[in-house]
Amino acid sequence: MTLAQLPTDFKMMRGAVRIKRAVFVFTKKTGWSKIAKDHLQSGGYIFKTTKPDMCDNLFKGLIDAMSGIVYKEDQLICHNADTKKVWGLEPRIEIEFEEIDCLMIDKV
């Protein structure tokens, strides 16, 4: 990740960070069925159950890449709300994060 990918007024987060949403989108090398393509074009997901591993490989790499740019250190991440590994039409990573109050309490 580079600073050019962030809004011009972005300030590095130095407090507790919550990953609100992270989506890893992969494309298939073979053609899509019409049903699958229509589903994806309408905003639906098709979950990817093949390699790479989401937690050990994808998510860790993303978190490490943003350290020192988006937030001071990756140890500041204390909440991950929603992460998906899916098939899609265009490869990309979508991520939303925010700095939160350390005293925020979620119900279990």
C-alpha cells in the first residue's frame, strides 16, 4: 500500500483500529456461467474455498502492508468485523477501517 492510494487529507491512525470490512476478490481463469456472472454483476458474492488461505496469507499480508502507512503499528488493530475471500469479475482488495475509542464495548 502507498500513500497515493489514500485520501489526500488522510492522517495515520495512532489509536485503536477496527477493520470494518475486508474483501479479497479473485478472478477465475475460466469463463463464468450466465447465472454466476449475473449474480456477481448484481453485487453478489461467490465464496472462494481454495488457496490462498485467508487468515495466514491474505489478511496478514494486507495488515503488514498497511503498517506504518494507515496505522502506526499493526498491534493497534483490535477488532475485525467482516472479512471475506470471494470470486469476482475484477481482482481487488476492498477495505474499510476506522480509529475507535479503546473503551468501546461490543456485546458478545
